[in-house]
Amino acid sequence: MLPAAASLKKQGANKGATTAFLISTPESGVDSIAVTYALLDPVMTVVRPVAAFITGLAAGVVENFLSYDTNNENIKVNNSCPVDNCCDGTDCPPEKHKAHHTLWEKIVAGIRFAVVDVWGDIVMWFFAGLLLAGVITALIPEEFMANWFGGGISSMLLMLVFGIPLYICATASTPIAAALILKGVSPGAALVFLLVGPATNITSLSVLVGILGKRSVVRYLLILSAMAVLFGLGVDYLYLIAGISPIAILGEASEIVPYGLKVAASILLVVLSVKPFIELFKKMLRPKTDKQTHFSDFPTIHSAVTHSKGKVLKPVSIKKNSTQDKKF
């Protein structure tokens, strides 16, 4: 997210647009919505992207209102070919590039991007989230979670303290939220975790200061926290007036999928995860090479450098070290 946000900022996006992008994008991705539907429930599947959209919109509008950048720079649009890089988008305009690939080639390129690039980026975080969710389910007592995060404004504030510094992506946060709800955490508090967890962490905040500035980051955190708490309280009230038990319907949406299809999909998911994990382990085990420094033992060089205006500059002399070998 941070490299994409930095790229948008460099290409001309103002601070408000960049802020809205950072908040809304992790929660509104297809992967995030699909995992939310499978592991949580239909209510959270709808509320999560809606809350992120409204929060991002509010943060962006406030940011532009308080610090609108009037520097109108030409936005550089990347029109390079996403299929096989056959065109750079400059010498080959989009009108001409349309005839370079068939519909089938575009579909294959899209599927390859989904199963290789997108899944390769999130696979480690997804399984890390599943592992952490299992640890929470097995080790943390239900009474502890229900007493501290069972609902109310105090639960939301505590979840802010827990979620803001945590380094986690939107996909990995979903199974953790499911485990928290199973342990007695209110759905509103879980929503606070889902909103602030992927959008903030200790590492990203230091980078955001360089992209947006200190005051903008403070406003970013304040608006995100306030909107997350408001939506958390609203979600708890929604479940209450609707008489819905979050634990009872947790993961029930996936029951409409036949058992055989779920097994086949799980096997396919594991198969697709093998290559990204192998590449990750290779990268971790690859020895780090230090930068090489080359030393030259050439003899003294005398040269005259001619200036662009025709004047001859002083000769340059490079003296040998006394420890050098004899001249050839």
C-alpha cells in the first residue's frame, strides 16, 4: 500500500486523495471482501467496505479542506501494456495498442495476475493470520476477551490501542477478527480492528510522515480512529436491534458452497501457495552480497581537458601511491 500511495503522490494526487486511498483500498479489495464473507458473516461483508469508503471519504475531504495543494503538475499516466509489455504507452498510443491482443490473451493475463501476483503478495500474511487466529482460539480465555472487548466505548478504545501499532494486512486481519468474535469480542470492536489494523502500524506511520507530513498524519489517525469507533458502536447496535448473534452466524455464509467444492478449492489454494512460499524461503536463505570495491593500480595519468568554449584547462595529474608496483 505504501509504495502505491507514494507513487500516486508523486504522480500528482493531492494529500486528500492519498489519504482516502490508504484507508479505503485495503478494506474494499476483492480478496478482502471474499475472505470476510467466508470467515465472518454477510453483515460484516457489507459494513466493512462501506465503513472504509465513508471513513476514507471523510479523511480525504478534511485533509483537502485544511491543506489543499494548489500546485498543478502534469500527471504522468502509465499506459504501458499490462499483458506482455509490448508497448510503453508513449510511442504506441492506446488506440493502436487495442489491436495487439485478443480477448483470450487479456483473460489469461488477468487470471495469471490474480493467481500469481496478487495471491503471491498476500499468501504469507493470510497463513500468518490463520496461525495467529488458531493461537488466540486455543490460548486466550473467553472470559478475558468478553470482559475487556465485549462491547461499549471502552472496548473500542482498547481495540484502537491494540490495532493501530499492529503490522497486519486486510486479508490476514479477517481470520483474527473471526477468532476474536468466537472468544466473545463484540462485532463492533472487531470492526475497529479490521479498519485500523491494515491502515496503520508503527513502521508505516514513519513512512507516511515523509509522504504526507506530520500534521496530515495526525489528522489521518484522528479521523480514522473516530470513524472506526463510531462505526463500531453502530455495528454493535445493529446486531442488538436485529437480534443477531455474531457467534451463531460466524462463517455460516460459506455453508452454501458444496462440501466437495470447498475441498477442491482448499487443495487448489494449497497448490497455488507452494511456489510463493518456495520463492520466499529462497529469498530468506539467499546470502547477502556486500558491495564490491575495485582498486586500480594504473600509473600516473596526465591529460588536458578542453572546455566546451575551447579553452584548455590545467592538466590533471593523478599521483601513484608509493606502495604501487613498478610501471609496465
